[in-house]
Amino acid sequence: MKEIILLTICILINAIGLAQEIDTAKLNVYFSQLTSNNKFMGSIAMYKDDKVYYNKQFGFSEVSNQALPNKETKYRIGSISKTFTAVLIFKAIEEHKLSLTESIDSFFPTIENADKITIAHLLQHRSGVHSFTDDKKTYLSYYTQAKTEMEMLEIISAYDSDFEPDTQAAYSNSNYLLLSYILEKKYSKTFAQILEEKLCKPLGLEDTYFSKTMSSELNEAYSYQFDERWKALPQTHGTIGLGAGSIVSTPADLMKFSVALFGGEFLPAKHVKNMTSIKDRFGMGLFQSIYFDLISYGHNGGLDNFVSMFRYFPKERIGFAVTANGLDYDFNLIETVVVKSLLNQHYDIPIFTVYKPDAKELNQYIGTYSSNSYPVTIQVVKKKKQLVLLVANNAPMPLEAFAKGKFKFDPAAMVFEFIPNNNEMLVKQGGKTSALKRE
């Protein structure tokens, strides 16, 4: 199925061009549609033309009290914390407290291969240190409890190394927890103090800080999982992750942070270059993402049911950040819509209406459809009580009905409308409609 999706999307993108103005009203409708169908709660900020031009919140920060979030509502940003920690490490390097090449054996002699593991290896996930969160059963037995450095080091040291340092790469939360402890040792301060004094205060990030637990009294959101209704989840204690995942922030602060980082306001260019140098998919505290041939850098985060992402396009000087405290939807689809809005591309408002056609109704849509102007021939078949589209050399596309004669295929953002009296099928995607005739 991947081939037809990519082919069709490429055709439509080339055809529609760019909109004259960014449609923030449509973006409101999009997120309102998600929220009203219990798919999303959270906050979004988009940066363009040297300012945050979109900053909206949806859903509740606390469901039980129906508390509405505002622009200052804080969300846990999970692993986006690693980008902040990486910046703090480079700040320490700039202050001659650390170097990328020094080993960690003087800090953590109980860690396997500590004499071979360097600061750079930790930053770029090339250490081989096993991620303590991968041991799900054990992790879930203590994640809500406060832990000391000694206790967490005992947990991490008990695991065998996943590989020899610098021979490969594997994402590990342990790497950035160790970096947090290194910062504390070098500055003789807590991670919270270092974050505030060395990064947040200089950059004016008033809504970004380390948090042990979330509190509605501090205008901090709680995380929720949807199971017939939004249900609050237990909180991971901040001491478990420190700079690996325990920072809270807002999308607007994440954009301010991005602009300062890539604008050279905080770190010299040589350090930013290290952060954005990708090896085996990993930078140092950053990942690279490419959209429509435009290069961005950022990170994703997930903790409890907080989900977040930020991206910044240095060349175009644009970016976005999304923080969610409730999600029952594909976050990748939200990412796609936000990117398309930012880049003035077409996107569709999702349809959540459920319609159940009977077998007789489905029978009238079966057949083979084609058009001289459409790149593929589509065969429509019925499997049990569902229509399925078949295209040569591609996986079947099961359709979901949302109205009489109307179906959708969400993975490709496609809508199909059947007009049996005319032996016609309309294919809608990316703002373009193609009419196919039944053979």
C-alpha cells in the first residue's frame, strides 16, 4: 500500500502549490474536531515570521474539575528534556568543566565499560548502557517512587552492556540520567538549580523547569488515558528521569528555546553543529526530520500519557511544538497536519462519524474503477461486511464508512465517494478530487 500512498501524495502536493495565507481558523477546527471526539487534549505553538503566530490550547488540564488550560499551562515534555540536558552539557564544556572525549569512569565506576564510555557516547546514544526503562516489569514496580542517585545507579549498573561503546547506537534513557548526575557533580547543585540558572533564566523560559510531580495549583496539567472517558494516570516521579524526561514546559517556551539555540544566542555554532551531526540516526540531544525536502531538528517525548514533539527548521526559521496530556489518536497524523499548516500545504479535517452499511448497499459499489487521468486502476471488493480496495502490487486498503456511499482510508488521508447510478467513484485527497469510472 505504501507505493500508492506515496505516489498519490506526491502528485497532489505538486499540483496544489502554496496557500497565500496560513489558515489558523482551519487549524482551530482541526484540533476542535479531535478534542470533541476525545482524541486529543493539549497545546500547540507555531513559529514563523519571527514570532509565535499560533498558540492554542484544547481539552482540559484537569478533567475532574473541568479546568481549561491556558498559554501558561505546563506539560511534561518527556524525552524533549534530553535536548535541554544536552545544551547544559555543552554549556559545561564551554565553561571548561567537561570535554566530549573524557570517560565516565571517574563518575560511575560501577557502570560496565565506564572507562571506554565518553560524554559524547552518552550524548549520542553510543554508550551501550542499557536503558533502565526497557525492563518494563521492573520499571513499573518503582516508577512512581522517589529515587536517589545511588538507587538509580544500582539499577542501571545491574544490567549488562548492550554493546561495546561506539560500535553502534541504541536509544537509552540511562545515558541522559547519567549526564544529569554528571552536571550535578560538576556544578555541586541539583539538576533543577542548574537548569534554572544556566538555561531557563538566561533565556527567559518562565514556564520551563524540573518537576517531581504535577500540580494543578501550579497550572500544571495531568495526563489522561481514554477508556470510555478520560482517566487520570499515575505520575512518574521526577527523580526517576531528571534530565532524561522530567522537565515541564509549554509549546511557546519550546519555540523560544529553539530560536535561541539555532539562532546562536546561547551556544557557539560549533556546539550546535555537534548537536545536529547525525550518526546512525542520532544527533546529540536532537533528531533530524525532513518534510518536503526541508530539514528540521527536534525531539519527541512521552511520559505517562503526556506526548510531545518540537521541530525547528533553521534555514527557514520556522517551527512548531505540540504538548498533549491526553491522546487517543495517531500522533504522527497530528504531526503531518501541523507541518502542512506551517508549510502552507493542504490537509483535511478528520471524520469520526461512524456509519454501518448493510451488505446489500455494499454490493452496489463493487467493481473495477479507472481513469485516464488517475495513475492506478482500483478494484473494489467486499470482505465480510467491509469494502476493500485492491491495487496491483500493493497491500489491501480496508475502508471505513462514515456516511451512505462515503468511505475513508485514514493512513493516506483519502476519502472515497461512490455514485452507483453513474458507475462512478470519486477519490478525494489533498484537496483534489479525481473521478474514476467503473469498467
